[in-house]
Amino acid sequence: MKNSILVLFLLTFLVNIFSQDLIITDKDDSLNCRITKVIEENIYFSFNYIDRIRNTMMPLDRVKIYKYGYFNNDKTSVREIAGYHGYKKIRTAVNFGWSYRTAPVEEGLQSLIERYFKELKKGYHISSDLNYFFTEYFGFGLKYSFYKSSNELSNVQVTFEGGSQKTGKIRDDITIHFIGPSFNMRLLPGDGRNTLHSGFSAGYVRYINNSQVIDKYIVKGETLGFSWDVGCDLGLSANVYLGLMFSYTLGVLKEYEVDDGTYRVIYELDTEDYDNLSRIDLSVGLRIDLLEN
């Protein structure tokens, strides 16, 4: 009988030595530690840091959950503890909204032409993102955006080089594509239902303008571009979010190809004539998060 009590005591002692406790803070940080005591408004615990045992304490109002012997229990996972919120590893997003080219309109134009180019600066965009988060806060992915703007004027008199004049239509139908890898950051405040996001992308920009100045032309160009996003996702359900986002995309076109249906000519622009493709986007969209950690 005494031997049985002694064995039971030793087993309990060994379990208490080798088992570890769990503390989850109000920031959703998990601590593998040994809780030594909980007194009044504080929890006291020890943990191993750089091969040394450290003793410390934490106010209970900063603790979401604490569980004795958690890391000796193979039947419970962290996500099964009431009040714990994990994070999703995969985030998909589709956006739609208003866009505005930020380059200033050339000075000295006739008022009618000046208004034409100011209206041409306004457009819309559609974009999509696919991100993989390798930690709760950081991830990488792929970004694509499509920008569209158009305007036209009829019965416009145009003077060409050499002094000849013609009357007809001027028209611009501009499409700008952007695609590139992205680095992403996010914050999951509170219970993680709503999130804050920011991302940076560098990639390929393709410019196409179905243009008409009396006669029709196709103007094409390509360059390196950059994009920066910041926004928030508002939880609609466990995996679906409504997204609000501000984006800034920049790129400069240094040369372009003009195709009039007969000839193709490449024009290299002087520095002062570079075509600034930069724009701001205001978006609303839908997000779906998958694969919880």
C-alpha cells in the first residue's frame, strides 16, 4: 500500500515537472511556461529563455486564457480552447472602384482640350489579390489590376506639322495592366473578426491606348511599376469579409509604339515628355480567407 502511494506520488511529481502550462495573452500570443501562482490580479510564471529559467508576472487583465498542464495533453489543440482565435493562411480578394491619374495636365492648352484631358484622368479599376501568410502578420502573394479610362470629342479642328488642318474626332481609350509579386502585412485587433492590411508590389505594367486623332492609332508601351495598398477587411462571416482599400500605383512610360495599321514606329521620349502613369484607386471588394492555422 505504501509502495503504491509512493509510486503515485512520484508519477504526479514527474508529470508536474515535465508538463508545461499555457498562457494566451490579450494579443493572442501563446506562452509555454510554468504557472507558479495566481494571486489577486496577477499571474506568476517561469519560462526558459536562452537556456536560463526566468521568473516573471503579468496582470490578469492582459491574460485571455491560462491552462495548467496544457502541453502534456495530446487531446486538446490551441484552437479548441474557448476564446482563442487563430488566423487564416490564404487570403483572396477582388476589388472594384474609382481611379484617378495623378499626372498634371499640360499647360497652355485650349480650354476645351484641357477639359478633355482632365476628364480622361478619371477612370475605374478592377483588381485581384492572392496572398499566403506564413505568419499571423506577414505574407506574400500575387497582385493584378486593370485600369480603364476613355473620352472623345467630335468636330475638332486639328493642325498637323506642316500646317495642314483637318476636322474630325479625337478619342482616347486607355487600358493599363499591372501584375507582380507582393509582400503583405496585417493586424488582427480584438477577436480577429476585422483586420487591417497593407501591401507592396513591384511588377510589370502594360499600357494600351486605342487612340484617334482624325485617323486611328494604337499606342502601346511597357514599364516597371510599383503599387502600395492599405485598407481594412470587415468580417461578414467566419471566412467572408467586406474590404475597403486605398491604393497608389506608379509607373513612367519612357517609350511607346504607335501602330496606324500600316506602319509601326517606336518613339523614345525625352525626359520632360515621359508619360506618367501614376494613379490612386479607391476600392470596395470581397475577401475570402481559407486554411486556418
